[in-house]
Amino acid sequence: MRNYKILLDSLITKCIQNNESKTSKYKYIMKKGLIFLGGFVAGILATILVAYFITIANKPNDGGLVGLTLFPEKGECITTTLKNKSCEIEIFQVLAPNAALGNIKYYTDEKRFGGKTYRNYDILNDVVVLLINYDNKTYYDDQKIDISNKCARQIGTYQYTTKSEFEKTVPAIVIE
């Protein structure tokens, strides 16, 4: 009987040790599994965060116009008209409902024969500009906008590529 008691005690001791060993292995596996799962979730979140910042960095900074850079403060008026000169912007390409590329054209008004007024076009002073309107006014191709005695204030620059693959930078303006 004594042998059975010793054998039973040793068996109980081994079971307790095995059970503790299994418990510690289970805890170890759970710990490693949770670390793996946490790292996996952190990796997914980091990927989403990086993709978000890349999207924000590539987003245009003014209503969808890629290449538009606005100044922190308004610039100077880029057109001035003299007593006998008039000035207009002729739109040649609409980029958005409130933004269009156009030429600033200067005309000299001269009175000639019989008191008639003639407009002489000054081709040497043409300036290409990006015209932006924040008042929800829309533009259309070949539109002519008289800006005589108005200020075409530069608010930034606009970079674009022409059909001939030339990179151009033009002033971005608003009419005041």
C-alpha cells in the first residue's frame, strides 16, 4: 500500500507539473499570438495613414486646379490703363467653371478722320493669365471681359503644359 501511495504522489506531482507546463506554454503562445495580431493591425493602420497623407499631399490646393500656387497675401495689380488705352481679357480655354486661361490685350483708342474712334491692338504687350472668379461667375471660350479702369490683382501663379509640351507659368489673377 505504501508503494501505491508513493506512486500516486509522484503521479499527482507529475500531473501538476505537466499542467503548469501546459498552462505556461498556452500563456506563451497566447502572448506571442497577441503580439503578432497587434503588429498586424498596427501595420494595416500605418499603411492606411501613409496612403491618406499621400492623397492629401497630391491634392490640389485650390478647388481642383493642379499647378495653382496661391500667395499668402494678395499681390499687385498687373494691368494699368492710361487715358487713351483700354484693356480686356479674351478667354481662350476654360479650365473650371470659375477659372479660365486668357490673354490680357491692350488697345489704344484713337480718333481719326471724321471723329471716328479706332482701336489699335498692341500685340507686344499680351499677357497670358489664369483668371479666377470666387463669385460663382462662369466663363466660356472666346469671352471678352473689359477690365479698363479695374485692377487685375495677382493672387498666385499657375503652371501648366501646352499642347506643344512646353511648361508655362502664368500669373493667377482676380478682377477687383
